[in-house]
Amino acid sequence: MSDKILIRGLELRCHLGVPDAERAEAQMVKAHLTMKVTRFANDDQIEQTVDYQKVADGVTILAQKKERQLIETLASDIADYVLSDFAVCSIRVEIEKYILPHTDWVGVVVERSSSPRD
């Protein structure tokens, strides 16, 4: 059994796109994170869970840190960061990008699991 922590619609300003001109200006994308944890603690202490504010802050900084051509790369970078810095078993990262005419958005989904621990 596992429990999940969700972050929906996290707005990230970052430099993304294959053409140089697209990366020149920061654009807004939205990220949706689903983090699976072993189970929620029963003692009502923040130290016993994943602090979603710290996750959101860290992901925001990560997105702004460098240019990327692909939203796939951003999603993978976010998944790797959360798995390495927080006590989650697995993560699903969805990214929405608002660039293609005549569409609401385009996006990707990345799912990663932590490696078994000794």
C-alpha cells in the first residue's frame, strides 16, 4: 500500500524550446507532480512526511537554473531531483506547455521510481 502527495498546476517560468528564439524569453509551463510515499505517518508532524512547499520551491529553482530544449528533459530533471532529495518511492511528472497554435497545450509525462535501498 502507498499514499500519494499531489502538486497540481505548479507554474514554472523557464527557458524552453528547440529554436534559439523560443528559448530567448522565459515562458510559463505548468507541472503536475504525483509523489508516492510508503504511507502517511499518524503523528501529525511535518518531519514525518514530504514537505510539499520544499518540493515546489526546489522544482521552481531547478526549472529556472538552465535552458532546456525539451520539456521531456525538464520533466526528467524534476523527477530525478525529487527522487534524490525527498523520501518518495516514485513520482509522476506531467508538464504542460502552451506553444502550439490551435491547442490548449502540449505535454509529456515522466514516471520514475527510486532504486531499492539496501
